[in-house]
Amino acid sequence: MDIRKVKKLIELLEESGIAEIEIHEGEESVRISRGSTLAAPQTMIQVPQSTQAGEAVKMHPASEESTPKADFADEGHVVTSPMVGIYYSSPSPEEPEFVSRGSSIKTGEVLCIIEAMKIMNQIESDVSGKLIRALVENGEAVEYGQPLFIIDPS
Amino acid sequence: MHKGQFDLLSAIADGHFHSGQELAAKLKVSRAAIWKSIKQIESLGLPVEAVRGKGYCLVAPVELLSEDLIKASLTSQAKQYCNNIEVLFKTSSTNAILLNQLATAEVHGKVVLAEYQSEGRGRRGKKWVSPLASGISLSVAWHFDIAPGALGLLSLYMGVAVARTLLQSGLIDVSLKWPNDVVVNDKKLGGILLELRGEASGPVDVVVGIGLNYNLPSKIISDIDQAVCDICNLSNKRLSRNYIVATLLSNVFEVLHDVQAGVSTKLIDEWRQFDHYRGREAKLVMSDKKIEGVLKGVDDQGQLLMLVDGVVERYTAGEISLRLKQ
């Protein structure tokens, strides 16, 4: 979505007495809401598939359709990739993997790194539990929303 | 911890000869302790000459980092954001220090510098060589309450902050190689590594690590497996190391401010001005494959454009390896 359009929407919201507006345009949607304690409106742009918050995360060549999260949901808690990039299972090639099968995991613990634009994004676990298995190989390209780990929550 | 080595290095920093006896008296240690510390300094990559009857002398004088000198030369904007500067003599990696502090301390606006890094790192375990007092190795931590739209671009923008610093210091022919390698005449001058923790659309902490070659000992230059250059050799005047750090930090904080305030869109055009590699044949190396093509600059999201088999493709990952000019 064009940033100027979003800006225009924010101005519109500020001028009006409306607390929140949501616009859908094809696959993209934007919701702008006026936080009660914040002077400026907060913006949350949702673009499905490859782009998050306007971040450049498109990958080429596009890999096959990512497996839906639901496929693993009966096995445990599924941690998905928040972005498109290259998946790394260890901090550096010489170091051991962050987690392996059977590892006990705490909320906030780093599970892997996903690299995009030479930014090393440390992906944290959103649950505590035991790692059932990792679904991606070191060095593989991952898509937005692609399942990475299945965790048995505790 | 490393006070002995630091005090000794300060005493011989001027590059003149100092006798073991003089140094021992000054630092209130034995001459054997001086000798031992000299050996340690040499093992950290800084060559020292020892001449019987004259004493010890650095092969080239060094300017040690000073928190006060750096602070004094920051722009008023940077002073406002930079709440804490810590200069370490020796550490594993300045990025690692700040990343480890993320969980427990308030590190927004904190800067860590090191005279020597034992595990200075680049992309995926690549080593960044930072011999004692010969480079500029620093990391800056920044917290965004809401991940800005331009987060992916931050990688390129930090390249702009470094390139701008070098121009302001009088260097010429400064190039950026996607996304943020700092290169002069095809020789690497500096590198940048961003590490990020947080949510894509929520709060995020970013650690920006920057390594610049300031005055590398010639032995180190020949040991590194690629063509490198340093600031002192490129400049015809003696540039203060502390002043360059202050200029660099001022530019880094200005970029972070612009990204946070959402006024950073013109930075991509500034990046393009440093892109001297358009039209060059190159290989993009990813972990499991190599793609050959012709570099075509970047799009507005900072993605690499490359002409591959007659089609312009976009990439967000990989490392560019340039084909040498014939």
C-alpha cells in the first residue's frame, strides 16, 4: 500500500472524531487506530504473504507454497517464521545448534536466526516446553508463516 | 582486568622509545612485568619494536579511544540519544556484549567500543579482524517500540551512515556494496552487522555493529584473505580516531532518528549515490547456491536488483562476490 495513502488516512483520522478505521484493498489491509493514551495514532499495516510492516522480505526464487500451520497443530505448538529469509539453526557455522530434538525451551529463548538484508533476526520461542522437532534445514530459504518448530508446551 | 596492558600501551602510545626501566618506574611494576605486557600487546596484533639500550617503541603511534573525547565531538542530536559510551580494552565482540545485555538492562542508545575484539564477527561466522588499537569496532543498541516500516532498509542506511562519515573525513571513492559493505577502490574498508531481536510488528531491539579499518599493521593486511584498506592509508592527513568515532556515532544516531521518525525515505537515494557497482558482473552467493548476473542497483525496499538470464530479479539474502575488472 502506498505510504502516502496511509499518511492521508492518518490525517483523515486525526481530523475526524473516529477512533479507528480499517481499509481493505485487494489482499492488503490497513487498520489505523487512535490509542487512548497516545497523542499520535498508531499504525499497523498488514500485508499478507511476503511483506511484514513494509519490510522488504520478498525472496527469489519463490519457493513452493509453505505448509499450512494447521498440518502440525495436532502434534504440538507450532512456531512459524515471522519473515522471509534464510534459516540458520546455529549462531555461527562452528557453533552448536540453538535447540535440538528434546531440548527444553523457555519462553523468549532464541530458537534460530533468519537472515534478510544482512540482518540477523533472532527468533524467540513464544512458549516454554520441549522441542518435538525442527521442520527446516540449516541454510534453507523460508517463507513468511512457514512452520519452523513443533514444541510440546509445558 | 587488562589494566596493566592498557597502562603500558598508554605510556608508549606516542610511538617513541621508552626504556624498560622508565616504564617499570612509571607503572610501578617490575621490568619483567613490562616485558610480559609488551608480549601480550604484540599477541593482540600490534607490533612493538624492542631495541637493546633504547627500550620499546610502537611501530606506529596509536591514539587510544577516549570516552570524553568522543562525547565532546558528538552532534547535539547524538548527545541527546547516546546515553552511555563504554570503552573496553579487550572483549569478545561488542555486538555480543550488547546482545547479552538486552534481556536484563536498558540499553537503548548505549554504545560499546573495544580496542581489541577476540571474536569480532561478520556474516555467518566470518571473522572480522580487529587488532589492538588499529581499528574502530563499535556497537550501538536501539529499541523501537514499534518495528518501523523501514527495518529491512536499516541495513542499507547504516552503510550510508558509514559512507557519509568517510566523506566528511575527506576520503574519496567510497562505495557501498549491497547491502552495506564499505569499499574503496575494490578494497574492503569496513563492514556492518545488524542483529535484531523482537517481533516483526511489535517492539524490537536492534544491535548495529560496525567495524572499520583505521590503521592496520602491514602484517595483518597480508594475513587477511581479501583485499583490504584502511583510513590512515587513504587519507593524506592524520585523522583522529576519536573524532572519526564521534562523526560515525553522530551519523548513526541521525539515521536511527530518521528511521524512527519515519523520515528516512531519501536515504535510499543517498545509498544509490555510493553504489559504484551498477553494471558490474557479479555472483550472488547464498548458503546453498550461486547466481550469476549483472548488478542493477536496489529497489526502494533496498532489495538487490540483478539481471539474470535477461530478467531483472530481486534478492534479500546472499553475499555479492564481484568479478574482477579485466
